[in-house]
Amino acid sequence: MFTVLDVASLKGRRKPIARAIGARAVKLNRFDSEPRQEGFAHDERESGQEEIYIPISGTGSLRVGAEDVPLAPGRFVLVSADETRRVVAADEGLSYLVVGAVCPP
């Protein structure tokens, strides 16, 4: 069995790819941020989920705690559930994927 999803069929900044394609065990979202757009600061303590941030076009930074980590295609950043994070797009905007999963106890 397989399912195909064209991201162009999803609207808005956050595109819930995993849900739209019918995945049950994987969390995957795509975000398309406008130039200098900031995401909201959050952690995943409640969900217990670690996340991998994967830039696919443009540049920006990922604020993890007090540190700014540059984001550009080809870079992958793993963030633990207890760390606060916020994505900030640079002047040209930023599109990125976030893959998440709950850590085993």
C-alpha cells in the first residue's frame, strides 16, 4: 500500500503532511514562512516528542533555548522535548519540515 500527496493541495503556513497523507505513527509538518516571519516559542514537554528540523529552501535560524542555530538546506537539527524552540525566517523566507516522534520511556 502507498499514498501520494501533493503539497500544493495544502493551504496555509503549516501543512500537516503526515495527517493529510494518512500516516498514523509519523508526525511530519511543512512550514512556509514569509521573510522575517517568526514562529511561536514552544517546547514539547507535554507531548514528550523530539523533533528534527529540516530546511528545504531559504534560510533562517532556530532559537533553541538561548542559542541561535543557522538553518539552510542540507542541515538537520534535532531538538529534545524539553528544549524551547522558535524558528525565525531570514530576508528571503524559509520553508522547512519538522519530523517528530515520542521518545520511548
